[in-house]
Amino acid sequence: MKTILIAETHKEQANIIRRYLEPLKDQIQILDKGASNSQEMKDMISQYKPNIVITNERKKDGLATDIIKEIQDDPTKFQPIFIIVSAFSDMEYTCKRKGITAYYVQKPYSNEDITECITKIIKN
């Protein structure tokens, strides 16, 4: 069973994601804690050690891609798989430019977008 941390800044978006993941409840455990800023996201990853982190790009104090870069550049830190949900259409380019590995789901997303991404990760 994979654990998923929903580190979405906006509670209503986190609720939507949680509902979309409901059909996968036999394969996943959801840790819906919310993360309004960078430090909260890093602390939750360190504390809960989720297999997958779903996050929006913009935090109150910075960008999720910067947090991901910091985590992925430090081999002593726990290394989850990241999924970024964002309205920005150039996130794939941004991830490549920053040298990070992350899945990307563009807003507005559908149930299928989220579940397809999670299912792909679970199968790998």
C-alpha cells in the first residue's frame, strides 16, 4: 500500500484530490495534512515519509519546485515521488530546467488525470 501526502495549500483543492483518489482506497493511504508553506511541506515529508507527495506549485513563501530541488539534491533526505498540480502550462519545462524529477498534472484537472497519474506510479 502506497502512502500519499496531499500537501496542497488550498483546502478545497485538497478535498477535490481526496475525493478523486477515493476509488484507489484499497491501494493507497491518504495523509491529508495540507501545507501552506515550504517548511510545513518539508516537515511533513520528514515526519510521515510518504511514498507520493501531491502539491501545488505556489506556497505562501515560495515554490514547490524549489522545495523538491532541495530534497532531491540531498541524499540524506527522504525521497518521495512528487506530483505537482498547477495551472502553469510550462511545469514540465520548469522541472527539467531546475533538474528535478516530478510528475505534473495541469489544472483544471479531472478525476481521470489524478487517478491515471497515481495508477502509473503504483504500477512502477
